[in-house]
Amino acid sequence: MDSQIQESSRTNEQNQQREQQPSRKQWSLHDFDIGRPLGKGKFGRVYLAREKKSKYIVALKVIFKEQIEKYRLHHQLRREMEIQSSLSHPNVLRLFGWFHDGERIFLILEYAHRGEIYRLLRKSGYLSEKQAATYIASLTQALAYCHDKHVIHRDIKPENLLLDFEGRLKIADFGWSVQSRSKRHTMCGTLDYLAPEMVENKAHDYAVDNWTLGVLCYEFLYGVPPFEAESQKDTFRRIMKVDLSFPPTPHVSAEAKNLISRLLVKDSSKRLSLQKIMEHPWIVKNASSMGTCSPALKQLDKILMEL
Ligand code: AMP
């Protein structure tokens, strides 16, 4: 039982077998040594923690029930937990389990040693083509896996992307994701990363995540999202017009711009498919097959040291 948490080192096949079994271990706070805070979210804090028996390091996310009740988010949280715990992919942050006490809900998460991509981006301004392509390829593969399982993420943004010890990208936070075989109508997420059909609150499907890959690719390379504006209204207008322009910077190649332009397409059926993204010349040329990028790691370590 105590080895349950160690399963991130097991094979995908083993993890898939476990997914089909009901969770046996009833966790409690007594099972963990709690370490330093890793960050603060909207509804609670995240701590470094170690499972006592196995000594396995995890991130423990503490959510206050009062907040969840106040904002009537229990359905969303339950959906997030069920979806995330059912996924097992090298680029999706694992949710090993959860438990609760009178006031709090605790999520036992895979620890992402190197933190948020957002922090790297804000510190360095923009990423190199090799780094950006490696992250876009990792994201594309993770999304292909999610879409295969009928999960649409709908809220991919740099704040929801974490990096593990080796610098491998991990999608975290499935708070706005849905498991769906049909088109959805609910508006959600941060405006900058939303596809036109979501901004307009129209029916949408998996292609919303493909649009977001275009937005992220742009932000990785230029440091700002493509439709950023002074007001939400202006961002809305720019998204609806697909008002896309590329600043004249020498570090972004024509191939990268080609990929972005083929993802930021208003008609969702005409956006490049996930498979075609993986075959795109810019990805083939720049993405590391390991999913990690050593110059990026050095840069990250420097940033972490400065904090
Ligand atoms: P959240 O409540 O998910 O927004 O998390 C708040 C902050 O905690 C994030 O911005 C991260 O910096 C940090 N954090 C969350 N989850 C993890 C994790 N699994 N590993 C490392 N740091 C995390």
C-alpha cells in the first residue's frame, strides 16, 4: 500500500491497469511529512511533502472547503480530480490520490521540481526556437493523449504548465477541462488564450486546444500573447478578427510563423491537426525527441538560484 505513490516510476501499462482499479489506500495527513510551501493558488496552498513510508516526494495541494462552497465549485473540482487521476502520460502531471478533513481537501500531486514555465518566460523574456518547439511538441503529444480519452483541456496557459526535474513539460490544473464526446457551450478560461468560438460562447470541440497551441507558440517566441490588448474588450475584438501580426525580430524563423498562422485560424475545422503539428518542418527541425532541452535547464537553474 505504501508503495502506491511510487508508481510514477512504473510503466504506462502498469499505470493503465491501476486506473481501472478502485483506489485502495485511504490517505490522511498523518501519512506525510510536510515541507516548504511551493506556491499559492486561488483556493489554497501547495506544499512539498514526503510520504512517510516510501519517502516518495510529492506536492500536496490544500484547498479550503469553505472557498469551494463559496464559489460553488465542488462539481468542477470533482471533475478536475476524476479527469486528472485517470490520465497517465509523461507530459501530464499525475494526481495520485486525494483525501479530506473537516475544513480542507488535499490533492496528492506529482512534484514538478522546476516549477512554472511562466516564471521562465517572464525572466528570460522569450524562449529559443529549440525550447519553444520542444515544449509545443510535448504539449501536442499530451493533448493527443487527452483528446483520445475525450478530454478537452480548454485552459492551457503558461501558468498551468510545470517542469519536472529533467525539464520535461507537465500539464497541470484540469480545472476547466471536460470529458466530452459532443460539442460544448460553456465559456471558461482566460481570454488571451481562448479560441474565437469560446470567446463568442459558441459550441466548441477539441480544436480549441489546437488554437491555444498557436497562442502559446507565439507567446513562447515573442514573450507576449498574440492578441494582448489594454482591455478585455479589445482582446475580444482582436481574437474575433484574428488580428495577428509578427513583430520584426530576427530570432523567429519563417517556419515558426507558418506554424502559428496555421493554428490561429478562425474556422476550427481548418486548424492544423495535432498529427500535422508533429510533422510540421519547424517542429521536426527544432523539437528535442527527449522532451527536454539542456540550455533551457541551465537557464532555469540560474533563475531558481536567483529567487
Ligand atoms: P495552483 O493552486 O495549482 O495554482 O498552484 C499554486 C502554485 O504552486 C503554482 O503556481 C506552482 O508554482 C506551485 N505548484 C503547484 N503544483 C505544483 C507541483 N505539482 N509541483 C511543484 N509546484 C507546484
